[in-house]
Amino acid sequence: MHRLTLMLSALLLAVGAHADEVQVAVAANFTAPMQKIAVEFEKDTGHKTLLAFGATGKFYAQISNGAPFEVFLAADSETPARLEKELLAVPHTRFTYAIGKLVLWSAKDGYIDNKDEALKKSDFKHLALTNPKTAPYGAAAIETLKKLGLLDKLQPRFVQGENLSQTYQFILTGNAELGFIALSQVYKEGKIASGSAWIVPTGLYDPIRQDAVLLVKGQGKTAANALMDYLKTDKSRAIVKSYGYEL
């Protein structure tokens, strides 16, 4: 029995020796799916993820200033490409892990009738959206309002979040009656989980292609490379789809 215990201890030490951590910068819209993927990733590989969530533009600034991130899951394709050109990301590691969808959402049931009519009414004081300079979903919201011919009329009512999580909180708490966020934030098991919503037709904004890239600080790191591979697995892709993203 003593010998068996020693053998098991040695085996666990060997597994632990190969387990590693990876520091990941993740666009705020991908919070829920990434948390789920991280759990499965650790189960399947033994590697742990240290996750930070926020606005893509802010992460770009942090990475440019030497932040210790090893993998970056952006909310666009332009920022990872820019990091690649600036030699802050490893060439040929970039790929699209999700295509995001914009949604107009209210925490109130029945407030939005699955179309843009709620935007044309005058019975709301505040419309929430994320800073379009740092967040692609904010830029998509502006593009949508321009195409609907409503930007000038509604701009005075804007309540601007620094990232999608903050924008969601503005709407959830009633500080804004409605607002533009990522579909993934309110989409569960094939439907809108709460409140009411209009899934914005993709023809009203440019596709939100979200790219992942291995950063130079992750080059040669076992866990970082393992995570990049794991994001391409069927298990990971199924989680991504379950939150309303396209692939």
C-alpha cells in the first residue's frame, strides 16, 4: 500500500510539473464563454488560465506598454493584426475564434418588440452603448444608428460604458432603458435569457470578426500554445456557438 501511495504521489507530481499557467486578455463580450472554456481547458490539459476581461482598445494599449499577457482574444480582427505588424504578436498565429452579433437589449420584458421600433419612440431618456473608440461593438452600434438615420436624434441620450460589461450594467440597473451590447451577454440555450431584445440584422454593421493571437510573451510557452490549439477544438467551438456567435 505504501509503495502504491508513493507511485501515485510521483504520478501527480509529474502531471503537476507539466501543468502551467497562461495569462489571457479577453474582450469583455466573450466573458461568459471564455470562463466556461477555461474550466474545460483545465480539466482536459491541466493548464490554468489567468483571465482579464475588458475593452479591446484598452488591452492594445496595455500590451503595447509591456503587460504580461500571452494570449489575446480581441473583439475585432484589426487589433491583433496591428500587434502582429508591431512585432508584439507571433506571426501566423492569428485566427478568427468567433463572429459576434450586436443586440439592442432592455432589462424590461416587452420593451423591445424584436425590431427597431423602440429606437424610434421618444419614451426613453438614455441609450447605452460602449465607447466606439475602444470597443468594436460600440462602433457597430454607431454604424447601425447611422444606417437607420437615427444617430443625430439619439446622440444626446447616449450613456457610454468603457466596456461591454459596464454597458450591460447600465441597462440592467435601469440607468439606461435600453442599449446596444453583444448578443452573447444575454443569450442562453438558443434564446434571449431575460428582458426583451432586437437582434440587429448583420447588414446594418460590418461583421464583428473576433481574432485570437499568440503574443510574443507567450512564444514557446506550453500553456499559451495549448490554449491557442484548444480554442480550435470541437468542444470549444460548441461553447462559442451556444452563446449566439457564428464561426
